[in-house]
Amino acid sequence: MKALLRYPSLSRPVRALLLSVAAVCAAVPLRAQTAPGAGVTVQPLKSSLAEEAFQTLLVSRALEKLGYTVLPMKDLEPATEHLAIANGDATFMANHWHRLHADFYRHSGGDARLVRRGSLAEGAVQGYLIDRRTAERYGISRLDQLKDPEIAKLFDTDGDGKADLTGCNPGWGCEMAIEHHLDGLQLRAQVTHRQGSYAALMADAMARFKQGLPILYYTWTPYWVSAVLRPGRDVVWLQVPAPAGQVSETQLPNGRDYGFQADREQIVANRAFVEQHPAAGKLFELMTLPIADINAQNQRMTEGADKPRDIERHVEGWIRAHQAVFDGWIEAARDAARGTARDAAAQAPKAP
């Protein structure tokens, strides 16, 4: 601006225009430092599971701290979530399972249209469980033991003589693995895969458990079910042997095999968005949550604190309890934006 004083012959309108441009240019570095997302709207997605709101809202709060305008999250099932994000109809989801949702990711364009980096939650597991009382009384430790009609009848809830397995909603991805297990272990004649509203089906299973009746169900962590029906104390995991003639691809390092590979949850985002907004990309890469924290929040929802304002309060409480970690994510994201701005400035053509 001082340089303009050297040219007193400039007309007043021209001087005013140049001063305005200079003011804008001077403000850009500060804006990039504090609010790299200013003026940009973000659309988050989650599935029909209400418990996914906690992680999704936490990511949204971090994006808002960076200046982004975040719209209310929308509900879609996982396969459709991936497609919507790949097509640019939404920005991100915070509950992508790296292995379980691999086909959804690939069929939506894969790395060419989507980005998945880092791990929002490590150590995610899934599998089949039964109540500990029945497991110990009848010596049940493997899923294939349900081929015995007498064992299967223990878990019959509708009187047809077949075990009723509380399973996985269509469209989630896990239902395909369950169907594969039932076919591979030749359990179709002894097991019914019950599908529908998972929460309602699990409520039935828990009511049976409280009555001292046998239960058989599929679940995963992080999720609230294992905070209520505690593995090792209330229930036990069932081993899932590989079908005859096949080598297991799901055996864990400790030798146990629950039929599913150990997994991790990630944030999946639209690639074009991440490439245009390095601050958001760095945030998505760095954010991580302990599974125990997710389970604890989910359990609070089952105890009645499940309204939007409750979940918002849980998120704000988590941020306050981990303020240094949260602030570190924000500062690293801002650094990414600063670095991009510096690179762009260095590459800009110089005046002759």
C-alpha cells in the first residue's frame, strides 16, 4: 500500500481500486491460517445406525473449527453412501470399514474418486456370540456346532426347530459374509438368518438373555452391544472354522478365528474435495478415536441419552476432555493449508 504513495498522479478511482485489491491480498494469508474452509459447504453422511452420529458429528465439529460450513448429516446405507461421495453429492462419511466395505469402495470408483487415509478407530472386530451360560453347559465354542439339530434347537425363538441368528441388515455388507458362512458350513437347514431392524432384533435378544434364555447373534465393535452384553462375562465369541479344503483368511495372530478379518474404521471423502482442500484432507488423515470411547458413548445412547442435543453434548464433552489432541488436529490441518499456499506462491510466475 505504501508503494501507491509514490504515484500521486494516479486518479482517485484507480487508487481506491488498487487499495481494495491490496487489502484483500493482505487478508488472504490470515484467512488461510485461521479458516481455510471459509465459504465452503460440506455434506456429511452416515448410515441408518443412530450410533454413527457421534463419530460423524465429531468430524463435523473439527471441520467447522477450520471454517467450513457443515450441513446436517444425511442417512444412507453404506453402498449408497460411497456412491454419493464418489459422485460429489456428499463430502465424507466417518464409518467406512476398510475390509468390510472394500467392495463398496472399489465399485464406487476406488482411489480415482475417493480417498481413505489413516484410521478413525483401530481394532474393529465382528462375529457371532452366544450367552456364556449356554456355551458352558453344552460345550459350544464353534459356529459349525449348530449343524447338530439338538444344539440348533437351543436358539429357536419361533418354534420351527431351527436356530434363529440375529444377523445383519441388508445393504450393510456384513450380511454377505454371514450368508457365505451359512453356505460354506452347510448350516442352511439348521439356522435362520433373521434380518430387519437390527436394534429391534437385538432388543429381543437382550430380553431373552434377561429371562435366562439362550441367545445367538452377530455384532461388531465399536458398538454399544458389547458394552451391555460383555464378551467373556455375559457372552462368548464363537469360532468359525474354514470350510473343508479351504485355508482360513480370517485367523487372528492369537490363533482365534471369528470368521471376519480384524478391521479398522476410516473416513472416506470425495477425492476432488480433498485435493482442493488440503486442510480437510489432513484432518481426515489424523483424526482417531479409542474404540472404548465410542462404545461408552453408544451405551449412553441406549440408556436414553439419544436425542440430537444429547449427542452434541457428548461430542462437546469429548472435545473438552481431549482438548490438546483436538487442537493438535486443527493446527496440523491449518499447517497443511499454509504449506499449500506457500507452494502456490513459490510457483506463481514472477514479474519481469
